[in-house]
Amino acid sequence: MQPQPYLAPIPLRGRISRTQPRGLPVVNMGFNELPYPPLESLQEALREALGQAQSYGSPHCDALRDALGAQNGLSAERIVCGNGSEEILDVIARCFARPGDEVLISEYGYIQFALTTHRVGATLVKAPERNFTTQVDAMLAAITGRTRLIYVANPNNPTGTMLAVSELQRLVRAVPPEVVLVVDLAYGEFAGGGYPARVHDLAADHDNVVVTRTFSKAYGLAGLRVGWCHAPAWMIPVLYAARGMGTVNALAQAGAIAALAEQAAIDARVAEILSERARISGALGQLWLEVVPSQTNFMMARFRDGSAELTERLVEALFDEGGFVVNRTREAGLERFFRFSLHLPENNDRLVDCVREFVERRA
Ligand SMILES: *Cc1c(COP(=O)(O)O)cnc(C)c1O
């Protein structure tokens, strides 16, 4: 007899552990990160913060919240920062969901939503998608008297698709006021048209809507672990009740503030990724792959006539021939897809070349 945990164990993920057989550098395209190193001004800010690391960072991230508020036209009072937006998603669940409650997501919703739901012992409910995209009507139809929380990643990971603002608005208006709706904007900066600002506007006058953002994707700071949310005023102290005191460390706060001061450079990097997205999507389309239209910095694609097994072989070949680590998409219904984050143009070109060679060997 051993102690019984409340949680089902999650085995450590088996990554490609063999060395690259050709001695090529390994290019990780599996985490939706940006390929650029932090700007020099950020590195400088981190070095400076390091020299003061004997002190705690600001427990409530005061200067960072001020900077975020100013940049996004929001009140700093309505912002909570976290150790990645992952923590924010978890904090929200700790506040609002317990065993017996239902948490609603869409069919291919972000995997963390499911993990977080299990952590608090609530019941996960999934609403069907159409064209790998969240359907507002299906989500609304899946709401029951037990639904406490809805998570929508928009754009979504792993599918890369999203709801237009008008559809999101329809969802926001129709969700019952006693249900919390979380709109995860981790990839909002890649959706174009000032999408994040429009979503913040939408959330501003709803007392049950939380918008989450992150520095991990467009801001290229995944390793610093900084996320934040824009939440209704009444909810802020509730969220702090569930969040650890010092979860956003002092270096992370300094780096995030420095990143906000470099918005033009950040925007230019996002623009380069968007241009690569269009280019690579076209190139893969010509190789007889079906590419799901992406609103993010990653793409999900499959062979039009291929099996899940063929995709497995492609993923292995991309590593062996090119040093690329991409994702297999193992969710039920997505098994035939692979997914990769867009990288520097030369690496994207090499990836397309590897796919082309794989296709030619097969023919
Ligand atoms: C990457 C990602 C996040 C961000 O996670 P962090 O904890 O902020 O690094 C959140 N939501 C989605 C959908 C993501 O893909």
C-alpha cells in the first residue's frame, strides 16, 4: 500500500533523446517560441536586476503593471501578473472550480486547460469544433448549471485558428454572468489588426471575463516566465488569494518592463514571422500538404492523403535529415498533423527542403 495521490501521474515527456545523426545543430520548432535572442537592452536590464537579486521583486509587480497598463490603455489596478500565463490559468481555476464543477473548452482547446481542470478535480467538458475552429454555438449549447469556467484560446494552440472579434463578442454576451470566461490571447499579437486591444475592449465591461496575455510568444521571453491578465476589478483580490506571493521573480519583472520599452523592435520581429508564415504556408501547399490557416507563429499541416504513421515518419526524418524538432499532434482527431513554430527564414527554407525530399523519396 502506498500513499494515494489525487492526481493521475503525468510521465515525463519522452523527447527525441538520440543525438542528431549528422552532427547538425538541433533547431527546436516544438515550443512555439520565437527564434530571436533577447534584445541588447533587455539583456542589460537583466544584468542590472541581477546585481540586486538579494532583494525580493515587487510582490504585486507594481512597475510592470504600470507599464502594461500604460501600453495597453488599461488600468494597472485591473492587471495581475503571473509566472507565465500558465500560472494565471491555474490561479483562475483554483478560484472558481472544484470537484463537481464543469470547465468547458472546445474540442481541440489548449492542453493546459485540461491539465489545470484535472488539478482542481473539476470535470472537463468539450464542445465540438468545425474546421478546427471553436464554434460559439456549440460552446453555448454545452453550458450547464454546473459550468463555472470556460477557457478559449484565441488564437488556439495547437490548431492556430481563432474566432473573429464579432464571434467572440457573441460568446462574451451570451455566457451567463455567473460563469467565468477566460480568453487566452497568448498569440493575439500574431492575429493582426490590433486584435488584443479589441479583445481588451470587449472584456472591459463584463464582470465575468478575464483576458490572459504572455511575454513568452510575441515578446520572445519564454524563459523568463511572465504572463498577465486583465480581469474585472472585483476579481483582482480573489486572484491574489490563489497566487503565490513572489511568483514573478525580480529578473523576470525587469526583463518584461524592458521589453515593453522596445515595442517597435518587438513589432518588427512579429512582422517578420508573419511574412514567413505566408511564405512557408505557400511553399508547403505546393508540396501537396494541407496547411490549416494559422493566426499564430506556428503552423499545423498534414499530407492530404497521408496516415498518422506517415506523419510519424516525417517527424523522424525532419530530425534525422535536418536537425528539426517538430511536434506530432497526438490529440484524437489531429493525429495526422504535425506542427512547428516558424523560425528564421534560412531554417524555414531548410525545413521545406527536408519535407520536399521526404515527399520525393516517397514518390
Ligand atoms: C504558450 C501558450 C501560453 C503561454 O504560456 P506561458 O506560461 O505564458 O509561457 C498560454 N496559452 C497558450 C494557448 C499557449 O500556447
